[in-house]
Amino acid sequence: MMFLKYAAYRLVTMLLTLGVVSILIFAIINLPPGDYLSNQIAELRATGQAEGVAKAEFLRTEYALDRPLWMQYLIWVGAAPGPQGFSGLLQGDFGWSFEFDQPVAEIVGDALWLTVLVNLAAVIFVYVVALPLGVLAAAKSETWVDYSAAFVGYLGLATPNFLLALMLFYYGHKYMGLPIGGLMAPEFEGEPMSPAKVQSILVHLIVPTFVIGTSGAAAMMQRLRANMLDELSKPYVETARAKGMSPTRLLAKYPLRMAFNPFVADIGNLLPAMVSGSVLVSVVLGLQTIGPALLTALKSQDQFLAGFVLMFVALLTLIGTMISDLLLVLLDPRIRYGAREG
Amino acid sequence: MTTLPNGHYIDDAPYDPDENLSALDRKDMDAPAWQLVWRRFRRHKLGLIAGLFLLVSYLLLPVAGFIAPYTANERSAEYLYHPPQAIHLFHEGALIGPFVYPTTGQADLVNFRWQYETDTDRPMRLQMFCEGGAYKLLGFIPSDTHLFCAPEGATVFLLGSDRLGRDVFSRILYGAQLSLTVGLIGITVSFVLGIFFGSIAGYFGGKTDWIINRAIEILRSLPELPLWLALSAAVPSNWGPVAVFFIISIILGILDWPGLARAVRSKFLSLREEEYVRAAEMMGAKPGRVIRRHLLPNFMSHLIASATLSIPAMILGETALSFLGLGLRAPAVSWGVMLNDAQNLASIEIYPWTAIPMLPIIIVVLAFNFLGDGLRDSLDPYKS
């Protein structure tokens, strides 16, 4: 029961956070002077195309861009009636993209799922790689295993993501025949799901997963190693060793479990970094996630599109953090519910 | 490891009874703290080398124009995408000092690229302390003397030339001026904000703490890069390169402070209960004084170490922003701006040297990581 109560509490805080985040995002998007339509109107006036001006003006009132900012915000969220009554994020209306002249929902559509997919694959990659390597590095600390793991880790941290992406693409294609660009072979785009399409997506996922996951895996490996080393120097480990427990059992029985805790807690730090990384990598690799859409929208002040993408990315991170908090409580009975702040 | 007949494991490593003697047993442990720190840091070889390397790099920044044979935006129209050239010392067995072989470019109209032929019969000596393009030494002394430059009729592109025929080596040196300082300015902003908010949250507690803590949580739960993108997209496009540079570094810093603030806050929460803090308060010290004189010096060194570890993130951030075209803009030169040219697979395949700026990025980021690790390990000299 306590757990459910805590879960409900976490859900409410998450929703409140999301509310604050939406204000922040709206403010940031409206920082540049003017908006897409007023820029367009100015341009049309300058080139003397009067009929276009009328259309842009119409869109301006249609999307309430002529109202004060706080009003625009409320309409965007769906907390105040716009020209068509209540129709905002809360009601599932994501707005209109001026740049593409299409509803935002249609532009992002599939991209949302692909974004989730890419990030999920990267998270799994991080865990699969970092767990064994971190434990190994701690168990064999100060041997060549440790040093080479540290070296690979440092290199992963230091190489800019997008360059790693380009290099891997080039060499992956040259030596292993990995496909270049995109998340699936072009012939599958817009097709319904089929085994062949799934396979195509999986093959295309290899490089992006590796690229997005590397820096996260490196950081997590280092942290796991440090945790394990702390744990391994405790008296109970010494006792077990003195009694002649087998090395593997010695490692797996208690220290690993103890070191696991921060590992789960870390997902709160990991996720924002991965989502960031995936946006950048998607732009470079031409993946059909929401990354490239965000970049074009930001550059052309296409505010509803940019706002929605940013909100989605923030939501993804917040949900991930919430799940990690809940998992942590389930894993470690020592963590008290509610007031965990010291 | 050996297994005994009864299935128990024992370690075969030789046993050294003195191994666990802690540093406390040394008789000079009452030396000043900085001496102890330095003594420990000196033993951290990797950190020491990294620190020296960074020191030299930063010291060279003001004189980058002198070392570079070309200026940042000097174009050699006949030498587009010129491959890297080597500097030789011996020509047909005879020593003639540092020289290059002249090259001539030809348009390959089949593959649409430039081909360069090296004329290995005519060694041409490099000029030393010669006159070249004008630059400002230390940022304000106008000068046109370069350490070395190309002889008449030849070029010296140590790392090749780019799409507009600009020397990659010189541009890396000029780019370092911006790429290396962006992290310093960013970290200063983040440091000031982090210490300010972290210390008032930790010291006063209560409502202030609650508000600041929520703000930290919200900022930390947002993915950095999309926010960087959004904020940099808001920088007006008519601003000059210098203004853009400053605003970008400030943006990088503004989103970095929450982590630092959290560390400061948790330290303050435990330290404010200490007797010396109570004593200072009873003697009538104002909160500002208690924070600055009694609390902060306690863990300034730790803060510096963690700041060192977060500079790389800023350098990489600037690179990513510039790479996407939202950060620094030409004519400003930074490593990210240079990599903007290497954005597609074609240039990596045909002109791999345009991606060379990634090497200094990797090296500098690694160096900051090693230095930070070394500092962190050595800042607690009383731990064995």
C-alpha cells in the first residue's frame, strides 16, 4: 500500500513538473523577436504579394498569435478557449506547423515511436555493456583489464557523438556492409509492420544505438566500478575472503547487489543525456526521429512544432526518471518513502 | 588463487605487512595542506601530464597567430582541399634544413575533384620569422611576423587545406582560442550560479531550500541539448561573432549549474551544524560572512575538481552547437565551426583531413578528465 501511495505521489509531482516545464519551453520558444507568420508577412509585403498576406493574417488570428503571450500559452496548453474553443495539448491537439503547412501530429507521427525505440535500444545497450565491464574492471582493478576498460571508457566520453556517428557509418558500411542513414530501408517506409521490416529496422539500429549509448555506457561503467571498489573494501568482504569463499560467489553474492542501487538511480541522469545525444545523432545520421524536425523548427521559428517536440522530449525524460525512482524503492527497502531528502 | 583440497580458495600473492600503513604514519603530515595536495598530485602521473599539457595550451593561446603560418581566414584560391604536406629535412641525402616540395593543382574533370602533384626535384626552404598576414599578438599588439611561412610559390599546409583553401593547421590554432575559452567562461557562470543558489539553499533551508530544490530538479530532468538548441536559436542573427561567443558560453553555463548547486547544498546541510559555524553566528557574523569565510573554504578544492570535470561537457557542447550551425558562426573560427565542413560522409571519405579538428577536441577533453581525476584523488591528503 505504501508503495502505491508513493507511486501516486511521484505521478503527481511529475505532472506538476511537466506543467512548469511547459511554461519554460513556451518562454524559450518565444524568446526570439517575432514569429514565423509575422516574418512571413513582412517578407510577403516586401515582395508585394498581397493575397499571401491575407492568408498569413488569417492564420495569425486562427492560431491566436495576435493575443498577449500568457493568453497564447494557455490556449496552447488547452487551459483557455482559443478561436475554436478548448483545443490544446491537453485535448490532444498539437497545433499547426507553418513551415510544413500540416498539423504537427501528422509530421511527427511515426517519428515519436521511432524516437522511443532508438532511446530504448540505447538504454539497453548501456546496461548490457556497462554492467559486465564495470564489474570486471572492479574485480580486476589495477590490472590490464581495468586499464583497457578505463581507456575505452575515456575515449567514449571524449569523442564527440556526431563524429563517432560519421566514422562508424563510414567504416561500418565499408567493412561490414551496414546500411547508411535512415532507420529502415526506403522500400519499407509507410508500409505496415512485417518481419522483413522489423529486421530492416534492427539492422539500421546498430550504429545509432552504439553511438548514442557509448558515452552513457562509459560514464556508467566508471560509476559502477567505483561503487564496487567501495563495497569490496568493506570488512564483510574481507571476512568472506578469509574464509575461502570462491571469487565469483564473493563478488556476486553481496557487493554486486549493493553496487546495483546507484546503477538504477542513475537512469535519472542517463536519460536526459541519451535523449540529447539522440537528437544530435539523428540530425547527423538522418534518422526519422524527432531530432531533425526539432532543428528545422527551431531555425525557422515554427513554434508549435518546436514546442511539441521539446515537450515530448521532456515527457520522455520525466517518465524515465519516475520509473527509476519507483524501481529504486522496490529494490532497496532502506529507502524511506516520501521524504528522502536528507 | 589456489584451491585447497577442501574447496576453499586462497590468494598466492606475497604478503606485505607494511602495505596498509596509512600516510598518517609519516612524520611530516603537518605540512601546509597545499603541499600535501601537491605531493599526492605529483604521484598521479597522468593527471600531472594532462595538467602540464593544458597549461602549455592555454599559455600558447595569445600567441597562436605567431605560430600559425597563415591567418584564420586567409584563402589560397588555387589550393582547395589540398592534402596535408610534410616538412622534410633531407633532399637526396643532403641536409638543407626544413623545406617543402611545391605542388601544383589540377582539376580532375572526371571525378570533379582537385588533384595535386608534388614536384620532388625542387626543395624549397621554409622562411623563418617571416612576414605574412597581419594579426594581433596577445589580442592587441598588431604584428605580421610568423614563426615560419611558406616560401614564394609554394604552400605549407601541415594538415591540409579546406573547402576554401584555408590552412587547417592555422585554423586549429585560431580555433583553440575560442574553443578552449568557451569552457572557462561557461564554468565561471555555472560556478557563480551554483555556489550562490546551492549555498543559500543549504544554509537557510526551509522554503528557500524547497524552491531552489524544485528548480534544480526541473532543470536537471530536462535534456540539455534540445534546450541549448532552443536557446541558441534565440540569439539574434545580426549579432557580431564576439557577442555570439559570449552568449553561447553563458547559455552553456546557465544549464550546467544545477549539478554543482546540489553538491554545494548537501555539503552545507551537514556543515552548518558544526560548532565553529554556531560560534561564528553567536559572535554576530552575518550569513554572507559565515558562508564565504567559514563554509565555502571547506570544500572549495572539491568544487574546483568537479568544475574541471565539467569543462569537457561545455567544450563538447560548443562543438555540437557550432556543428549544427546554431553555435558560433563564421568568420569566427572554432573547432566546431571547422567540423561543420566535415558534416557529410563524402568529405570524410575523400578529404579525411577536414575532420582533423576532432583530434584536438578528443585530446583536450581527455586531458581535462585526467586532470580532474588527479585533483579529486589528491585533494584529500589525509586519506591513505
